[in-house]
Amino acid sequence: MEEKKKQEKKLAPPTEKKAKPEKKDLGVISYDIPTPPGEKKDVLSALPDSYSPQYVEAAWYSWWEKQGYFKPEYGPNPRGVFMMCIPPPNVTGSLHLGHALTNAIQDCLTRWHRMRGETTLWNPGCDHAGIATQVVVEKKLMRERGMSRHDLGRDQFIQEVWKWKNEKGDRIYHQLKKLGSSLDWDRACFTMDPKLSYAVQEAFIRLHEDGVIYRSKRLVNWSCTLNSAISDIEVDKKELTGRTLLPVPGYKDKVEFGVLVSFSYKIEGSDEEVIVATTRIETMLGDSAVAVHPADPRYQHLKGKMVLHPFCDRKMPIVFDEFVDVNFGTGAVKITPAHDHNDYEVGNRHNLLWCVVTLFFFLFLLGMKRFEARKAVLQALKDRGQFKETKDNPMVVPVCSRSKDIVEPLLKPQWYVDCADMGKQAADSVREGRLKIIPDHHHKTWFNWLDNIRDWCISRQLWWGHRIPAYFVTVTDPSDMDGHYWVSGRTEEAARDKAAKRFNVSTDKITLRQDEDVLDTWFSSGIFPFSIFGWPNETQDLSVFYPGSLLETGHDILFFWVARMVMMGLKLTGKLPFKEVYLHAVVRDAHGRKMSKSLGNVIDPLDVITGISLEGLYAQLQDSNLDPVEVEKAKQGQKSDYPTGIPECGTDALRFALCAYTSQGRDINMDVNRILGYRHFCNKLWNAVKFAMRTLGDNFVPSEKAQESVSDRWILSRLCSAVGQCNAGFQAYDFPAITTAIYNFWLYELCDVYLVRVCLPCLCLPVSGVQTLFTCLETGLRLLAPIMPFVGEELYQRLPRRRSQDGHPSIHVTPYPETEEDVDRQMEFVMTVVRTIRSLRADYNLTKTRADCEFIHDHKHCTICTTYL
């Protein structure tokens, strides 16, 4: 019987006594909210005594979605079109605070534009994340079935990836909905969907036919674990101060880095030797020359001389090049064109590329892995007496962010995009003011990269992704021509016809082999703003929504993604993909540290929304792939930052906090305690509206106009000021200005002054006061709605309706408040009177007296009094 009473108390409806917290230390309150998905929440019952994120945020999102409020077709468009596409998150991704910040800002802007009466589209999408997805599925395949992708073959492996995507790939969409993101989900696009894949194929073929895409043998970032080239953004730079042992995939023991090994090359025909040094001794197997500075007097006598490779009969020239630093080491440098970017340039200048030999060629012959060869080469040099010394050396080690492997520069034939002309056009679009980047201090990065842009390697040696629509051509019995060429084609038959026409032979003389590689994921992301609307087909959506209005994203992918979208948009459509780019800051922890799993300071927004215990945070660490030592370090960090776990803050508080600290040009040091502070703000909103609704009474009917008292005119002037500040803030992307205006109006002006000093002493308000109070509540909630959509909707639904607004079933399709005149100047006299009265009270030590009113207010048991007084 006792247990039954406890359960009834726990599940008590909002009209009953405050529910007992499930977890006292986290302040979590459970409610039974039996609203079927998509149905409107019950707004006739009384509000619970206190604010609960769980109660407020239940049921609304599915109702908004079902009503079609997120679709651009909803409502009129007297103010034109606002279109923004989401930076497509990886299909393998899970929500982190960076996503939360991006989506909080984008959703606020979207809701504001929608409430302004514009045809508004925020288009969702997801990136196929070639490398990340292939790695995830390969690990799953090995773990569950003990098979590699090569055991399955390409076609079956691709089927496994699609199966994983269909089962797990929508996870981040569900998380975005939890954040309240008002995306038009019916338009959700996946970069491997047929529509987008067709656009990718068409983009490649057009650029290839124009000569913008070409094939060349150059140095690339090579991941030995992935057996693929990777982009610069997928390479992490690990700084070492000296000798360091690092774990490397595929090796049982850690590998030594941060040391400089010196050894000698013998001069041909003499007993003289040249000493060189390297941090990667194994690459000497692929050396092609030794370089010295042309002005170095120590080596002038070696002009025209050769050195001998100790492990083979190779003779290597001594070349003179100004890139050599005379003051570093011995002033002599080994040249390995196939494994170093600087060495490649030297080799190119001195015509050494014809004799380039790769390290991996030798490793193949030796049957060894590269870091096993490191030890073997060192020992062999010692055996030959050519090893000199080893010493500590600060260095930067390139690490593959996906596989954690050490990246090797490697000479490989790949597909490239010639970016010179496109880069100039993209740079000029900002210089000439056609594209606006906010904040403008990012112009320097934009121009530095585009003015010195290198051609873009777009091929990846993967199976998951857009397979390159290019075919290697062999011509049977060609007459006076080279029979090996590459052609691109929308189909194999189209490529065959193109090849036959080029070589002036019949199609039966042509043999084709499609390239095994796939395109870099950034290639498909680069055309995302128009591929989502059906380009190259002239669709209605393309004509209405392209170009877009705004691109909002983090500044860390300014040139990896934003610049490429601008380049591809201008080249393929002749139009900029958007008019403005707003770049937000990076979210760091409360101590200013970059968020890292190894530090244990990565915050899952869902943990902030729903709350999590310290034990729950520990459990997440145990489930990660961290080294046990790092797990313990991370636990200590979590215990220090969250000694009792993370309290339940709710989505609205998280969104408000992220916007409040999004100062242009500065990173965000996010302290969870700050987010909790905005949950308390939600509670004060809650109590204020509850009190005000009691003041309004059950029979209150809003009117359009009523005679206003001095206090009414004052609070309306403050409301007018807040409206102006919010609209100006949205237009300038100044989110702290918006949150400050909302916070100050609700907390300090409406609650602390108007409600407490005017309404509370005398609840028998005149008609003008009641109408003013309603105006402040209704308008104040509309101001709040883009940033705090859930509590805004919950409280708005409880308010009476003015007749002119009966057609707005949700706060998110009501007009956003706007100011028509500046009332502040008219109210300066009123503020002077208020300040004078307060000054006189202080000077003469006047005590507060109860208002001369028949109604005796019970301050002791009043929620508002106990909250604000």
C-alpha cells in the first residue's frame, strides 16, 4: 500500500502537489505526459508549480512537425525567401556541443525569419562520410564475423554499409530534433541518394571535360591503415618536444619518434663521406640525392660528385639548392622525393623524378612494415659503420584523425581539381562585396588560402563513396597514337563512344576499366547547396531556393568546405551559393581547453538536456576506445568539473546559454553551471507567467487598446526597447545582444519592477494594467520563442488570444514583434520621476508601506514573492 502511494505521488498530474525528484542531487522531476506523438499537448490543465524541462519539452516537437510549421509552404511570404542548408553532419556522427551551437544559432535564425513572414526553408541533410563510415563498418564486420572487406568483395561490402546506414544512420537526426531544430525533414538529403549522386557525377564530368579536373602523379597524405590518400583536414598535427613513444595501429610495441638520426653517405671514388640527418631513417631506402646550399664553402669541391647508397648499387648526385639551411646540422640534406613535399620540389627542380624509388617498393621486396624497417635500417647502418648519432629532436608528427595511423607523404597518381581560376573568383567575390563573411576578421584567412591555393586532390582509395566516373582506355591496334587514356562518362557506353570518337576507331576496338577510387567527401559537400534541389535539372525548388540566403558554420572549415562551395557554385551554376557567411566560434570547456575525449571534457548536449550522474559519465569513458591511462586521467577531470554529475538543464536553457556566449571573434568557454543558471531563468519565467495569469483571471479578454497609466507606459517602453534590440541583434548576428535584451526585460523590468512593485502590492489592477500585463506576456514570449522554443510555446498556449491572432495556432507562426516608433524618449520624464522618488526615499529613510487596498496579499505563501522578494 505504501509503495502504491509513492508511485501515485511520483506520477501526480501537474494540478497536484509538486512531484518528488527522482534524483535529488540532479533535480530531475518525472511527469506522466500521455500525449500521443503528433497530437497537441493538453494546455487546459493548470501549470505545474515549478518549471520542469522534461514536462515542458514533451510532445511539442512532433506536433510542430505534423502541423507542417517547418515547411516553406506554410504561411504567406510578404517579405521574400530565407533559405539555409545545414552543414551536413557525418552519418556516423553523434551530437556534441559544436553541433549544439551550430543548430542553436541556425534554428534561432530560421524561426526568426519564419515569424517575420518570409518563406523559410532550413534544409537538412547528412554526409556519407566516406572514410569514417567505411572504418566503422569494417570494424563491425571484423568484430562480428571475423571478415575483412576484401573477404566480402566490393559489391557485398557496399551492401553491408547501406544496411548499417539504414539501421544506424538516422541517429543524429533524432538528436537534432531533441535540440528543437525546425528543419523541413521531408526535404532531408543524404549525399549518396540517387539525386545527389547524379549531381556529383555530372559535376565531375563537366569539370573533366573543361580540363578543370585532371590526373597527375604527386605527393599525397597517405594513411597506411586505410590504404588511401586523405585530405589535410583529416591530418592532426601532434607536437613532440623530444623522444616520444607513440602507439601505431598494427604494431604491438610503441614506435619511437622525436629523434634525429645522423648517418653518412660515401663519396664515389674517394674515402670522403657526407653526413646527413633524418627523423625518418627508414625513408633513406628511397633517397635519390644529397643536397647542399650553393654558397656553403664546405661542399664546393663536391660539385659533379656522386654518393653511393649503402644497400644497393644506386649512385646519387650531390645537388646544390638554396632551400638547404646552412646552419642546420651538417648543412647536407638527404633528398627523398617520393616521401617529402620539400624533397619533391627539389627533385622536380633538379630532374630527379625519373629515378624516384619509394620506400614501400623496398618494403614490399623485404616483406617488412615501415617501422620494422626503421629498426632494421638503423642496425644495418651500424653494422656498416655509417651510423653516427641519435639525439632528441622537437618535431610535429602527422596523425590520421580517422585511423590514428602516422601519415606518410607518398607519390601516387591521383585526380586533381585545378583551383587557380575558381579560387580567384571566390576571393574576388568577397573583395568586391558580393559575398559577405561575418565577422570580417576571417577575410585574412580567406584571402591567404585562396590567393595561394593549391590544386585539390579529390580521389580516395576507398570503396564507400561516389565512384569516380572515369575509365581507363585501351585501344586495340591503335595507329600512330598512345592507346592508354582516361575518359569520363555518365555510363560505360557513353565513355566508350567518347573514347572511340577521340581515337577515331570503332567502339569494338575500345576496352574500358573504371577507376576503382571514389571522390573525396568534400567534393559532394561542395555542391550540396544546389545538388539538394535537383541540379543539374531545372527544378522548381532550384529556381526558388537557390542561391541560398545564408551559410552558417564553424570557422574551422572556412576553406575546407565554405570556399569549395563558393568555387563550385560559381563554376557550375554561375552564381554564388549564398549571400552571407556567418562563422561562429569554437566551443571550449570552462577552463578554455579544446574539447578532447582524452581529457574527458567532451560534453554530450543530451547529457546537459536530461542530466547525468558522475557514474554515468564514467561509464561513457569505459565504453570509449581510450587507453586505460587516459581513461583514469579523464575521470579525474570529470570528477573535478562535475563532482555530482551534470544536472538536468533542458534544451531551452542550453540553447539560450550557447547564444548568450556566442561573441563574434572569440571562442566560447562553456561552463555547465552557466547553463544551469538559465534553467533557473526558465523557472522565473514560469513563476512570473503563473502569477500574471492569476492576476488576469479566468474571464480576461484581451483588447487592442486601453488607457495607460504612467507605469504601464514605462513597461511598454521597455518592451519596445527590447523588441528593437532583438531585431537589431538578429540582423547583425549579435546573439548576446538578443539574449541580454530578453533576459533584462523579463527578469529586471517585467518581474523585478512591474510585477513586484506595481502588480504585487495591489492585485486589483485597473483595466489598463491588466491589458498592459497581457501585452508584455504575449509579446515577451514571442521575443523569446526563437531561442527558447519549448517554454515559449508551453506558456503561450496558456494565454488568452486577441481576436486578430486567433489564426495563429502556434507561437512559432505568429509575427515576430517589431517597433514602429521610439517610445523611450517619450518615457524619459517618467523615468526621471521614478529616480527622484527613489532618491527621496533613500534621503529621508522612508519605509515601505502596504498599498491602501482592501485585498490582503499572503506574501508568505506566494510563489512570486518567495521567488523575487
